[in-house]
Amino acid sequence: MDGFGGPVAEYGRAARPLLGLALAIPLVLLAGVACGQKPEPSTSPEPCDRPNVLLYVVDTLRADHIGRDAASGSETPAADRLAREGRFFANALAPSSWTRASIGSILTGLYPDVHGAQGRDSALPAHLETLAELLRQHRYTTAAVVTNPNVGSFYGFDQGFDTYLQLFERREPGRIKSGEAIVRSDQVTEQLFSWIDDATCPFFLSVLTIDPHWPYGPPTAFDRFGAEYSGPVDTDKLAIKRDDLTPADRDRIRALYRGEVAFNDASLGMLLEKLESEGRLDDTIVILTSDHGEEFWEHGGVLHGTTLYDEVLRVPLIIRYPKAVTAERVTSQVSLVDIAPTLLELLGIDAPYPFDGVSLLQSASENRSVHAMLELDGRRSRSMSQSSWKLIENWRNGSRALFDLDRDPGETKNLISENRERVSAMSAEMLRLRRAHRQRREAMRSGAPVQTTPATDLPDDARKALEALGYLDSPN
Ligand SMILES: [Zn+2]
């Protein structure tokens, strides 16, 4: 019994609709996937002496679209509330600009070049101990709901989860319509409600909702940011990559994205309200974050997974747990690799190996270096953020760019030529770190084979869902 209220179907078999939702297109679900060769946890009952954990990840959510820092006109009351009542990290960076690499870092506390799930076919290695495995070993009931096939069980992301529910909407043959690949966050919330009702405490519930990931298509009620627009971008899935878009077209695309952000926030709000109405919110560590941001032509491109500029690295990060985490706004730079060490410290669980991240329960050094990396589809880039300085190196073509984010937050003015010594020092640290990470990865692997899942080995519906989201047939 998986505990979710929705249907459980064998892969590839049409399932009945979710609770109270009449879907025109059947969902394809995978649930309760067996998890590797690691020891099974004890099932003996134990009083609930530890807090529940809700890890709520919004795919593709830019930091500047939520909370007090929102500069976009978005409406995110649920995130705003968490930011008020929790520790709000105003300068949180993703360790990569695409889903699999970044989620791998959230679950392991390791940078992508250490955990290894950073390439198009690469999987999260079984020898790593994920948050789910660690919490399950400590008698947590563990469950995940994911809506992006990039973290499917076929890529090893089900490790440690008693239940791993994958919601990938099957599309009809023919032309893909905007929104068709998306399982909406309100549908996810329906599933979560049902699971929470039956969950044994303490629980670890990990959620990856996919709106506002492209294609952008908010429900009508949330399409309120520029809905008066009439033009070609609403129905043309390729519109965002066209080079003849007018300023109005671009505004409309951004508005659709904002609508999805607001919609997702409403779903999060329902989830928080449910926990609160049942008296469980304050007994639950709530972590809100995203795996990466999104580009909207700031540097000429769109979507994500191609650059390491701040529009794709800066993400929300909020931890709400009033019993142990004071509500404050933290401005020092932090990384999503810090989530695992922070959570384990809150729960009093020992780390299985040294993390790349640090616990955010202590104040971080202002001079700490935070890194990001992208090794995807032939791209090889790394960035290092230290104080107000940020160096981006393209290791494929040798280009480099240094920015002073205090004076130039938009990363428009390359200061390489005026800062040779600084660049040399930062570059040397990046190279040293890369070597250390490679050694560490090999040491942790200790002879185990590198794990990959080529696209040709994917279940058919998962491959189609990836295509519909712009993966496989597109670098994004
Ligand atoms: Zn993503």
C-alpha cells in the first residue's frame, strides 16, 4: 500500500483520474519502486519524537519571483509567509542550472561533479546515501512525488523512498500543446493530502512540482499578468525560441511564467493550510526551494541548462521550523548543497560522509566560495561566487568572465582585464576544487561502475514526457 489517494498503476498502464479531477489525458504512474541493495529499515513502531520534514521543490523558480524580494509583480502569499516565519536565504545558489544535477545535490549534500548525476544519461549512484535513505534508517516514513522525469526512478532518484510516485502526463500523438506535459501542482497537492492523512510520523515527504517549468500555461484564474495580450506565443510551443519576438511577445511569455509561479504558490498554500489545520505545521520542518532559475533573454538565451548566470542559479531557499530555526533574513551566500547538512543537524543525525555543504544553522562566512557547474550536452562551464565577485569559466572554449555583482547584478560588464590577480586566484581555486572533487568521487565510488541510463533505455512514456518538456530533442 503506497498511501497515496491516487491510482497506482503498473508503468505504461492508463490509470484512473486523480481524486476529484477529471483529466482528459491519463496519467502514467510509478509507485513503490524497490530501492537498491541497501539494508531495509526496522519497521518496529516508535513514538513520534522527531519532526516531520516537507521538502517542497518548485522546478524552475527564480529567486526574484517570490517573497519580499519579488521584483516581478508575482503573487506568492504562501512563500511570503514562509519567508516571514522562517529563515529566508536571500542569496541562495543552485549548484547547477538543470534539474537532475541540482536535485542530486539537494538529496546528497554533494556538488554535481561529486555525486555524478550531471550528464544527460547519468544516474544518481546507488552507493551514495541520500537524505531519504538516511531518514529511513532513522525510522522515518519516506515518500516522494515527482513530476519531472529527469529525476525518475530510472535515474536512481528513488533511493531511500518507501514510496516514489512519478506523475508524468501521457500526451496524445501529434503536435504538443502548451501545458500538455505538465502535471499541475494542484493535482500533486491532492495526492499529498491523501498521503499525509495516512502517513505514520515522523515522515519525510519530498515534492517536486513542475509548474512553472516551460511550457508556461497557467490555469485561467492565474493568467492575470498581461492576459489582455493577443499574439502568437500562447499556443506556439516554439515561440520562446523564435528570434522575431516583439517586446510585447516577450512580456507575455514572462507573464505566463509569473502566472504559473502564482499558481504553484496557491498549491503550496493549500498544503500549508492543511498541515496547520491539523496542528502539524509547527511539528514539520518545511523547506521551500527550487532546482534552478530561468533565463528570459538577460544574456540572449531562454529557459535553463545552458549557462551559469545568476538568473538560472539564484533560487529561493526558506526553512521554517519555529521550534529550532529562528525567523530571519540571511544575506550571506549559501548553496543548495547546504540543505542536507542543515537538515541532518536539525534532526541529530550523523553525516554519512563529509558534505560539500555546511549547516545553515550556523552563520556562514561572508567570504565563502559557492560553486556551480554544468556538464551537459557538450557544455562544460563552472562558476565561483565569492563575496560580490563571480567568475564564470567555459572550459570548452576557454572563455572567462568576471563580474562584480554589487555594482553589476545583471552580469553585463566583464572585468577580467582589470582584475588579473583576482581572476588568477579564483581560477586556481576552481581548478583545485575540480581535481579534489574528481578524487573524492572516485574514492566514494571505490570501484563501482559509473551509472548511466541512456535515453534508449528509458520507459517509452518517460522518454515522451522528457521530449514534451523540451529535453532529449533540445538542450533545455
Ligand atoms: Zn528543473
